[in-house]
Amino acid sequence: MECRIIKSPGEGTLAILNRRKGSGPRAELDAPDAIGLVQGKLIEMVCAADIAEKAVGVTVEDIRGSCPQNMIMLAIFGDTASVLAAIEEIKRREKNKEW
């Protein structure tokens, strides 16, 4: 599983992610301070979404691939500290196999 963090995402980056959102309301998200990106196996991403939501106050969206049923990534939206905390908790739980 790979994780990345984008601090102060640009307008174009937000537009890409808003176009590819697969779940939740179709309304665009307000500009977050940071975005955490998590890519991996589907089972890992579902667990990672649960961990992130329970760990801190973030919004998690699945990001679609080239076909509608192909989820390739999660985007974790929130303030910088919350996104960092969510990503760290996901990494910790993965390392310790605490899924």
C-alpha cells in the first residue's frame, strides 16, 4: 500500500479528484488544507477508510479508475494535522497487521 500527502492542494488537483469521486454526495468538497492519498488492494483501502474516519475528523472518498467499478485510491480530505494523523494511523495499523 502506498500513501502520499498533498499540503495546500491546487485548484487543478481538487478538480481532478472531484471528477473521479465515486462515493458520497456529488457536491464538490470545500478546499481542504491537505489531502491524503492511499492506493492499494481493495480490502486494504476499505480498512484504511474505516481507520481514517475513526481516528480523526476527516472526509474519505473513493477515487475511481478508468471504469466506474474500478476503485484505485482513497482521498482523505481535512486539515493538515488530521490528514497526517489519519495517514500515520493507517501506516501503523498496516505495519502491525492490525486490520
